[in-house]
Amino acid sequence: MSVNFYPPLDLKVITPKLELRGATDALLTQLLPIVREGVAERQPDPFDDPMSLYDDNPVRERKWLQAIWRGRGTVRPDAWRLYFVVMLGEEAVGMQDLIGVNFDTFRTVTSFSWLAPGARQQGLGREMRAAILHLAFEGFGAAQASSEAFFDNVASNRVSEALGYQANGHDWATRRGEPAVLNRWRLTRDVWALDRRSNIELVGVEACKPVLFIQ
Ligand SMILES: CC(C)(COP(=O)(O)OP(=O)(O)OC[C@H]1O[C@@H](n2cnc3c(N)ncnc32)[C@H](O)[C@@H]1OP(=O)(O)O)[C@@H](O)C(=O)NCCC(=O)NCCS
């Protein structure tokens, strides 16, 4: 039986390489040293504004946590966000979020992620995106996933391309106040289904659906 009153904290997505676990405060605490050390220190800047991870410590840690708590508490049929900590065994190495955007009307989601700098370029970024897509399409019945990344964010753009997303135009955003072009990507359910993974396990999905107003 669940010990949590908020079922998304009990959600798990388990792949052969990693596990996404609902971002409890205990798991977020494990990530704090990584956030303190910095996940947006390397160029090019990966995140669009506003972004707590660009702030200096100790404001950074506090704003980062507050944004997640706010996200947990803002759950509407047309707007929700699930926060997951990426686990390698019992080691927390990053975050992978799933964001419902007008899910009640269009069944559309987008995603957001980061890894500790030392955990990058080992295939984890791709694996955690595949995991969250499995939750969205298989678990929640999504119709389409989108993604955006600055034109020079090679890793994020490559993850989208490799998982079958198709280019869907461009947009503008600022990062640390400077304008830059975003690449937009979209993955439809039909295309996702062509390479549907059979080795990803979902735990706790049914209990989440009523909380997210998913029929
Ligand atoms: C985006 C991010 C989560 C991707 O995770 P990752 O583990 O580094 O990515 P992977 O190892 O799965 O690599 C995915 C692909 O990108 C390529 N890649 C990754 N980093 C790269 C780099 N710095 N330069 C060139 N190619 C790179 C990999 O070779 C791989 O390509 P392939 O599919 O052709 O083999 C991670 O890089 C990160 O945390 N970046 C900072 C935050 C960020 O950009 N978040 C996304 C905001 S939109």
C-alpha cells in the first residue's frame, strides 16, 4: 500500500539501465549537492529563462526546490508536471520531468531533463527520455510528445532525433537574457509505437490517473 498521499511520488519507470522515481523530498535532497555544484556551468547555456539553475548559491537551491514544490501543487486537467529523479542503483544523477500540456484536450506532453555533468555522454540522456516517453504513451495514453532545445544543444537535439521525433520548426527564447533559436520537435504516438520498448516497467500508473484527471 502507498505511504504517500500524492500518488505521483510513488511512480517508477524502470529500464535495464536506470530508474525514474517520483521526486520525493528525500530524493531531491540527494540531488542538492549536484545542484549546488552546478548543472548549467558549461557552454552553451542549455536552459531558457527563467531558470533557477542559473542563479548563484544559495538562492539557486532554494528556488530550484520551490519551483518543484510549486509544480507538485499545481495540478489541473490542462496543466500538470511530474518530477522524477534519475537513479543509477541508489545514486541520484539527474532529473527527468514529464509535463502535460492541454493533456485533457489533446493528450499532448513535453519533457525536461538534466544530468549531473559527470553522468553525461554515456547514453543515459537517451535512456531516460525513452523511459518518460514510455510512461506518457504506454502509461497515460498520450497522442503526441514535443521537445525543444536550443539550436546548439547537441545532446538534447540528438536525443530527440534518435528517438524518432520529427523537426517541427523553430522558436525564440532567451537564456541568461540573451535571445537564441530553439529547435522544436514532435513525436506522434504512431511513430513512437514503431520502436516501442518491451523492457521498460511502469509502477504506480493507475493510482496517478485520477490525480492528473486522465480518463
Ligand atoms: C541533455 C542531456 C540530458 C543528454 O544526456 P546525455 O546522457 O549527455 O546524452 P546521451 O549520452 O544519451 O547522448 C545522446 C546523443 O548526443 C550525443 N552527445 C551527447 N553529448 C554530446 C556533446 N557534448 N557533443 C556532441 N554530441 C553529444 C551522443 O553522442 C548521442 O548521440 P548518438 O545518439 O548519435 O549516439 C545532458 O546532456 C544534459 O544534462 N545537458 C545539460 C542540460 C540540458 O541540456 N537539458 C536539456 C534542456 S532542453
